[in-house]
Amino acid sequence: MRYLFLMLCTLVALPTAAAAEGERSQPNIIYLMLDEWGYFESSHMGHQELVTPNIDQFASEGMRFTNALAGAPVCGPTRCVLLTGLHSGHTSVRTNNGYSPIRADEPTLASMLKQQGYVTGGFGKWGIGARGTSGVPEKHGFDVFFGYYDQVHAHTYYPRYLIRNSEEAPLAGNTGGDPYTGKTHAQPVICRESLKFIRDNKDHPFFCYLPWTPPHGHWGIDEDDPSWKLFADKPWRAGQSTERDARVYAAFMHMVDRQLGEIKSLLQELELDDNTIIFLCGDNGGQDYFKTPDRPHGFFGPNLNPVTGERFRAGKGSLYEGGLRVPYLVCWPGTIKAGSVSDHVLGFQDVMPTLAELTDANCPPTDGLSFLPTLMGQPGQQEHPYLYWEHRNQVAVRKGRWKAYRAGKNRWELYDLAADIEEKHNVAASHPETVQELAALARESHEPVEPGEIYDRELASKDRK
């Protein structure tokens, strides 16, 4: 069977949001995803040093999911899951080399919504197809995509150029020689283009996909940036080589928080806020950057609960909870209950069927389940029979409270997440039947990868230099 969950999203038992709201027009959709934003890296989660007033307000105005799980623990593969609705045992991008593409025939969130009359734009880091490949966004439903196509290109905030629909858009004064310095910082430019897209398409339903790069490093920032000024003189000690980077990381979180505020203000100015649903999430688990002896979980403790002291195990790159658990917030004024919290377990593959149900679109086959009933506060929410991930030599399966994990040819590990969220106690020996069941599900979930194509290898490599 090609997919575990063949979702025919036009056949739904629950009314769409539009039907529930009477004559409401198609809602605008903004999907903002921050690169490596950790689960606890915001003030409303109890963080004492990061300053995120707009994210905090966003959480108070919408719904927070406590069990949102990334499609993969690294950038490219998790974007592939999000945009195609397939889990990582079925996706065409399972490596994180920066340029690998999805196939030419694959539908995406954008191509699905475009069929419903949406104007589609993306701004930030694409990550599932460099230029000269079958995976470029303008061939996958995006009217415009502006930013970085290749992830390696996104490792600097001062590139010589960004990319707009596979064409180079020069950034004034940048040599590209030093990832930390230049005349034109990429993120403010990407934010301005994001806002322009919203303003230009205020009279049409739009899908605005914002896979922004901050707070991911390298951490270069303009000296006159107001967020940098807020943290430049903090008396933090994170080691001589990383002390500035830690401050810039905090400034980046404040920068994207400011920019989220700009988006919200623009929607209010254009009187679009009541007809716009905004998703805000991280792309994969946090990374323990800038560790010190007294901060062994990373300087900002992205996976460390500052209230309870519990820590999600490992981080980015791992299929333990620290590599998969992400912050996930959704806001739609007047429609989603303000200040609500949901324990519903969702994966990135669920976004496509959710947006299909929201817009009454014809959903391609996916491995996901719509979580629109949860967002709307309606009964009848379906739960995943199980969830599956693979990354490099790791495999993980989650079914209810149980999570099985295996690395390479090692024995399967088993954790009871209801009692052991930190995954400290391997109980495989006392539950052999559960291990066998989850191992069988893992075998059924994996298919050999069918990658996309590279048409022009020289062009595909150019942005990496």
C-alpha cells in the first residue's frame, strides 16, 4: 500500500470553517516557521532572558499545541514533510545536504491551494530543491518565492544575492566572503517582501509561507538593529568564541518577534485580521548552542523546561523528543478560542489535510490527518494510529503513550512518554510485545526513496559557494 493514510480530504464529516461561519470568504493563510526555534525559547513558556512580547500575545490570542512534532529533526526533510504531507518514510527528500529536490510531479501545499484560487507566495528558506533541479518552488505552485533555495546559501545573513523565482536578486554591499558581515542583512529584506506580498494581495485569498531563517546561525547582525541594541551589552558569559553569538541569537528571537508584530499590525490596518489564520512554529527541535558548565543544556536551554527542570532528550538531528518537539501556535481572531491549549498529537504531515479541509480543497494522498476539528473546538477529532520518522540511521515510531527508537543495528529502545517525557528509562525488556508491534510498523512505513532530479549541476551548486 503506497500510503498508510490515504486522505480524500473532500469527503469530510465536519463542516468546513467557511460553512461554520456562514458567508465567510476563503480565509487568508500565513504559515510562519522559525528555523531551530526551541520549544521553551519564548517568554510565555517561562524563559527569563529571551524577550518575545508579540509571540506571547499571539499565544494568548490563539491555540497552543503541546504535542506538535516536526516532520524530521533537520531542515530539508522537515520542510519536505510539511509541504508534501508525507511522513519521512515516504518523502523524496530525506537527506539534509541543502540542494536535494522533490520530484517534478509532487503536489505541495501551494499547488493544492492555488487550485482553490489562492495567490501563493513564499519568503525565506526553501530547502527542498536548489536552482537547476526539479524542486524549485515556482514549479510547485508558488507564484513567487523569494529568499534562499539551497540551505547552505542560507548559512549567511549577508549573501551577495537572494533568489526570486530562480533569478538572482543582488543585495547591495555584500561580498559573500564573511557570513557575519555585510551592508545588507537578508532578514529585513525578506520580511519587507513578505509584508509587500500581503499588502499587494489584500483583495484576494492568499497563502503566505514564511520559512524564516532566524534564529539559526551563523549569527551576523547589523550594529544599528534595534533588537541587537537590546542585547549587545548583556553581561552574559558563554565562552569567548560564542559570547557575541549568544547575544545575537537572543536579538534574532526579538527581531522575528518584532516582525511578527509588523505582520499582525498590517493585517489590522488592511482589516484582514479576522479573516486570516496564522500558524507559527519551529521547524525541528532546538539545539544546545553556547553551552557552558553551568548551562549544559545550551545557553538558552531550548529543550529544558525552566519551570520543572525536565528536558526533552537530545536535540536537532535526533529522533528523541528533543529533535522533534516544536513550539506550535495557531491564531484566528474570532474563530479559534483565545488562550486555548491542546494536547492533540500532530505531525507536520497533518498540515496539508488541515488546510485542505479549511479551504475545501481537493487534498492529494497524504500520511496526515486534519486537525481542523481541534482548531475549531469541534468534536470528532481523529487521532493517529501511530506516527513514524526516519533520519539517517535512526528510526522512531510513536503509538499512544509508547515510543520506540532504534539507531543503526542497536536494539530497539522503548519509552513510556506518559510517565517519562525525558526518555530516561528504556522499558523495552519489560514490554517485548509492544516493541515487536512498533518494530513491525516501522518496517511497513519505510519505502525506498524516489528522489527528484538535478538538471543543471553547476547551477545547483552555485549558491553554495
